Amino acid sequence: MALRDIAVHLDESPRCRVRLDIALTLARLHFATVSAVFARYQPSDLAAAQQDFEQAIAAAGATGSWTRPACDEDDDALRHHVTTAASCADLMVMGQPDADQVGVPHDLVDHVLLHSGRPALVIPYAGTIESIGRRPLIAWNGGRESARALHDALPLMSHARQARLVMIENGRTSIEEGPILQHLSNHGIEGEVERLVAEDIGVMDLLLARLTDTGSDLLVMGAHGHLGLTGLHRGAGTRHILRHLTVPALMSH
């Protein structure tokens, strides 16, 4: 499996170049084109931002394009612009929502995940990214969203030899592990199973802790799916993960 169209959201934030570099690295691996989707309120120097993108594309020997919305001050217009771009790409590279960020809607990642029909690779707003997908941790509950995320993540895991499969159960029924382990094996990936019981939002903290404990470099997770968390609003787990993310995450809805 390969990626052919990679979109990346740019917004003049300090972390912007990290996202672009990751998109370009993936583009080189998959012979893909990169589409820069510039969306920010009242950019300070739009021409410089576009020039930086074009220079990065040229230096990487890649092909790419640049787009921006017609309106710089309307939340809906920015959301629509980025979501439309994501819908026309194999993968959307975005930044983790940051409480201190300015210039973009704080629910932009949420909106893209819910409405684009495409996966998003969410890059943390802090830390060094040395690899993505060599040591993946897959959150699996057997539902539609987790199946979609796993399928969408396969191109990013092409160099993985082993993946940690964290099965999130509701305490009443147990998830059969054989079929999904066989599916991973068919893609050359050995799966190691760990089980967590979903009782409340604390299971998300356990999942985040396992990322650190195992040295994982990618979280694969369905977005806004039912995790069987009693009394927990649908999507709360996704938003909790997005707020506290420390490694890149491939999310799909």
C-alpha cells in the first residue's frame, strides 16, 4: 500500500516546519505529492510562508501545491477549507491542538476527523520526532473506527516488524485476537497483545502511559468511536488523547 496524495496543514506556528518535514519524508518514501493547506487568521507574512514551502519542496525534490482559503477570519471557512483538502488526499498531516495556539480554530482536528472521511496524522506540539510507524501501538476494540484506523495506518507501518495491539474491552465480553493478529501477519507485522478494560476516561491515560512505557513512535486509534466507557460522551476519549498526545497519532473515523 502506498500514499500518493499527502496534504499538510500550515499556519505559521513554530511547529509548522516539523509537520511539513514529516509530510515531505512520507512523500519521498511513497513517491507522493504534497499539498500545503494554509489556513490561519490574518497571516503575518503569507508570501514568506509560501516561499518557505516552495523552497522546502524544491530541496526535497518533491512535487507539491499551495492553497489558502478566501477568508482569513471565519472559523467555518477555515474548517471547510482544510476539511475539503483532507477529503481529496490519502492522508492529512495536522498539528496537535495547543491551548496556546492562535490563528486557527481549536476544534480543527476534531472537525477534519469527523467530516473529511480521511485519516489524519496528528503531530504533537512538543518533542523530537525521530521515527513514525516502526514501533506502533494500535488501540483496538473491534469496532468500525479502529478497523478503519488500522487499515489507514498500514502505509505508515510498512517498516514495522512488531506492533503492540492494545485491546480495549468493556469488561463484559472479550475481543477475539486471532483474526486481527493474522491480518497484521499478512502484512508482515507481528502483533503483541495487551488487554485494557474500559471503565472510564482513565483507560485513555493508561493508553497514553503505555505509549511512553513501550517507546512506541505511533498511536493508531479510531476517532469518536464507542469504547464502551460507561457514562462517557462519544468522542471524549478522542479529545482526551488529542490534548495529552506525546507521539504522532494516526486517527480515522
